[in-house]
Amino acid sequence: MSDYCYMAIMKKGEVPAYYHMGVSLNDAVSLDIHMHPDSLEAISTNRVVSSRQQNHYEFSSEFETSEKSWGFDGVANIVDSQLVEGWKAVKYKIPNLASVKSDWYTPSHEELLPLSVSISVPLLVLNSAINEKHKRDIPAGITHSNDSLQHMLVKLNTDKTAGYSASTFSASILSPLVEWLSDNISPELEEGISESMYLVDSQLTQSRTNKESIFAKFGYRARLKSAQDIHFDVAGADATGLDSAYRNSWVQDERAITNEAYDLVGHNIDRIHQQLALLAGLAYMNQKAIG
């Protein structure tokens, strides 16, 4: 199935969920992908990372796909999902660099790269593998019955060229999530999204310490103007973040009638830690809608 046909099907209506994004913000911060164990097993039995890819990203260890781990160097572990009963969650741990950073020292972008890449590449591989499997399952009529619908699609790109400064990120907000947002936008939801983005980014960079100044000065901020007009901002170059593709008000009014799906497009996402922070914000929103 072509990408165009696949996206048309996904955006047309209600599709049974085949994965959900989540984020854990307790003692151990992590980005989580929740999925049916049969899908995870089917993906894991294939050789998902070739030796060429391994050399390309300069990983010394092999890519592990076991019952308990998924990725390089134990960066992700597999547990029972707390979001969807009977599913599994692949949890990508976000290490806290506060323990290795002195008061006067902030790691450089080059020093952060190996850590950021070790998280983003397995996320990229798993995300791509899930979507490719689903493209094959739809024509075959294969679904995993559950009470939830697919709420969003994410597209990651970890590009090694130019020092990983072209690691783009985009997403599609599907109709069930649009419908949920129509009734659930609140200051508390915006604050939760902002907090998620801040926690993931600050743990990876540790370049800022005062949370209150972060929100005011650097703009880790979610602005949910309507269900189809949302904006996520993170620290970075001018206007770094994600924005609804539909900015024209009359277009938004027309689409709001049917809770139509739409895309989020990235702007000035030049660093992998920014990509992961924005993903955390989307994951928080997805998790709240499901939970």
C-alpha cells in the first residue's frame, strides 16, 4: 500500500489502535510506545537494524530485540502497559544528566549526540516498523481488538548529515483525538504538555535549572487554541516547534464541523533533543485522551 493511500485511510475515519504514545514523568522519565504483544513480537522477529545501519550510526553494541529490551545498550525496556490492558510498553529511558553536570558546566551539542541518538534511532526504527506492518495488515484485515482508536501518527527522521541538525519531525492528529480535544482543552492540559516537553529536554541538556524561568524565557509551551489549531514550542532557534497545518480561520471552521484529521508541521527543529521533547508533549496528550 502506498503512503498516500495509507494516510487517506487513516485520516478518513476511525481505525482500531495499533499503537499509542505515552510519557512517564515520575522518578524515571521515559518516552513510551504501547502496542499489542503480537505486533511487537512480529516486528522483533525480523532483523530491524542491519549491520550497515549500525555502522552508519556508529553504535558499538548490537541492536537487541528480546522479551525485555529493545534497542542499543539497554536504552529501552519492555513492560506490561498501564495504558491499554493486555498490551506491552516499550519504554525509552531519558537519563538525567544532573548527576554528571557541575554548576558551571553544560554539555555541548557534540557531547550530547551519542546519548540523544541512542534514544532517537531505536524510536525511529520501532515507529517505522510499526507503520510498515500496519500498512500490510490493513489490506489483510488484521486488527487487534481493543476499546481504543488510533489517535495520532508520528513521523521521525534521525538524519546524521550536518551533525544531526536535520532531524525533522511531524505528526498527524486523527479524528478521535480531534473529537477528544474539542471537549477537553484546558489550562491543565496545556500545562501538562509543557511540563512533559520541559522535563525531557532539560534532562537531556541540563542547560537550565530554574523551571519557572524556563516557561517564561525559553517558551516550553503548549497553546491549544482549538481542537484543530494547536502549537507546541520548545527552546531553540526562532519559533522552534510544531504547528497545525491549517492556519486559515475559515478552513479551520469548515474542518471543525466533521472533526477532520490534520497534520502538525515542524519548524526549526534542529536538534534531536528538541525532537524528543516535542514527542513527549504529543505523547502526554495522547496518553490523557486514552487514559
